[in-house]
Amino acid sequence: MKVAARTKSLKAVLAALVGLTLAAAPPAVRGESCDQNMACCCPDDAREVGIKASASSVLDGKAQYGADKVLDRDGENYAGYLETAWCEGKRGGGEGEWLRIEFPSVRPLQGLLISAGYDRSPATYFENGRLKTLVLTLSDGGRYTLRFGPRYRTLAEDGKTQVLNSPQLFRLPKGRAHTVKWLKLQIAEVEPGKKFTDTCISTVVPHASVEE
Ligand SMILES: [Ca+2]
């Protein structure tokens, strides 16, 4: 009887823990492909002055993989400068490592364009770790799980199939308007790289508004 009672109470504790975990899981937002998706395009704030990035770690401590590499811009390219990337420096896939972006003043945030990996080339993309899920925390208390979609494909002009799965657009749910001073992106799940274990993000573009 004693064993049975103990098993029962253990089950109750486990059930309570599972309940707490489920309750704490932030709502999920799925990434959209930017192929033929005008909502990805042209945020009016792509060249914000005074926006800053910091990170929990940097690969080998090298400036070339620094947090600021998610904010550099390539002329008028709405997606940012994809040749460069922040790469985390923790041993393993980088789960738990984070990137923090701070704005010079409080501003609206409706969406984010985020690279799923190192977008410089298909080679760097597949050799390094890629994102499956990120946890987004906002300074106004908002919290979401960002789920990167599967690989999107489209037909290139030369008739060859081209991989176009990154960056992806995340629209925050319309039910709640967010105004933020900072945001934090924490790596939750990754797909390991074929050659390297570090996980990289080429660009993050905050959108104050997102087209329908
Ligand atoms: Ca970059």
C-alpha cells in the first residue's frame, strides 16, 4: 500500500510539473517564407540609428562573428547584409544562447525577419547549425516561441530548384500591440550543421508594422 501511495503521489507531482511546463510554454508563431511575400519587404525602420545588439557568447570571441553582424545592412536590401552573421560560441549546438537587441527608444513591434542560419551561401547555411525554434522575449512582457518553417523551395529563373528558406518572417499575433525597448532571442532547438556545431544568424530586421 505504501508503495502504491507513493507511486500515486509521484504521479500527481509529475502531472503538476507537466501542467506547469505546458502553462509556461509561450504561444507559437510560425515563420513565413519570404518568397513572393511582400509582407517581408521594405520595413521603414531598416536603417535605424542607435539600435544595438549584444549576445551571450561569440564564436572564438571573434569580432567577425559578433552580435552586431545581425544588424548590418546591404544598401537597400530589406533583408539586411546576409554575408555576415552572429555565431554563438558555446560548446555544442548553442541551445540556451541568446541575442539581445536594444532600441534607442520605445517603439512598436509587429514582426521580425530572422535568418534561420548563416545565409552567406548554401554551403555556409548547411555547414553550420540552423534554427528550429527560438524563444522571443519582449521588454513589455510579451513572450513567444518562434518556429522556423521547413525548407521552402521555388523555381529559379534558370529553371533549377533553389532553396529559399531563409530569412523568414514572423508576425506577432494581432491580439496584442507591442511597444518595446528591447527584445531577446534565445536559441531553443537547432538542426546541427553538417560540418560545424555552432549556430549562426545572418540577419534580424525588426518591423514596426507588417503588411497584410
Ligand atoms: Ca549580417
